[in-house]
Amino acid sequence: MLELEIKSRDGGESGDDLRAKGSIPAVLYGPKEDSTAITVDQKTFERLFKQAGETTIIKLKGVGEEKDTLIHDIQRHPVTDVVLHADFYVLEKGKKITLNIPLEFVGVAPAEKLGHILVKALHEVEIEVAPAELPQHLEVDISKLENVGDHVLASDIKLPPSAELKVGPEEIVVSVTAFVEEKEPEPAPAAEGEAPAEGEAVPAEGAPAAEPAKE
């Protein structure tokens, strides 16, 4: 489990003042937790978020009793992409949590070697799981996809023992479809009586057609 030191925030300093000192304003809250304003070290948080994302439990230390949390939301600067604010969701002890977990496709599909196409319909699935078994991602094995029509269902995904799938078990996660080459349309033949192309000479009515120039 990852850990992060936090400090209390009394509201006396603005967000810009905190960020100028290398900290970012944040808040923690939960079903049994009052909303509390805190600050975290900006560089430490940025490094931790790259490692944890939103599906790894982070233990907050430094204000009151230690709390197991998830990063629930972050706000970034629209130009620099620097984190401006973070929300931490405090987990309720003994309670499962419901979360969208990213899918990681593993293996090599024989169908792709044959020139077929893999269509990935889902990139994450929602599960309910005990916090202690919360996965960072769920693996989807595509190594058995050989023929057009082969597919993997949501029910085929291996879940932690405490987890329950919250999407339909018959939901298609990934499937094989045939590659169809698009043919370029052939130019239509010129219709009889069609106007000549620009710059093309038009013989006068009754006049013989011009002979090709001799070299």
C-alpha cells in the first residue's frame, strides 16, 4: 500500500500561495468522514499519482488517524497540465467499493496474424470489491482469438475472490472481425453528348474532324 504525508489547511492561504511553496490544496471526504481541507507536497503527489492512478489505495498520514483513501478526482492546469487540486475518497472499513477498473489486453491473438481485426469494445469494467483486493487493472487474455467471430465476454475476465461484476456477463469485451479492403471506385465512362473538357476544341457543325498533327 502506498503512503502519503498530508498537512491540515486552515484556509488562510490561497491555492496560488500554496502552489508557490510547492504544495497543492486538497480535500478528503467519505461516507463516514467529514470533508477536511488538507495540503500535500506537489512533487510527491505527482510521482505517486503516476504510480497509483485512481485504483490504488493510498494511506494518508499526518492529520488525525491514518486513513485509507483513493484519489477520486484531480484538477490540472489547462496549459501546463500541473495538478492544481486533488480529492481523496476515504474508504469505509469493512465495506466493499464499486469502481471502474481498466482492462489490460495480454497475449497475441492468432487472428491478427491472419490479417483480421480485433475490435475492443470495452476498456474498463465496473466491479464491486473488498478494498484489500482492489486491482490496478484486470487482464484480458486474447491469445485464443483465432477466427472471425471469436470473442471474450465480461464473464470470462478473472476477478479477485471478493469481486462481483457490475456489468452484464454477456457484454462483449473484444471480438474478431474480418478485414475488408476498400476498393477505389472506378471512374464513370463519359456519357454520350457530354460537354468536352475545358480547352478541348469543338469542330464546327459539318466540318471534318481535325487530323492529328504529324511529327
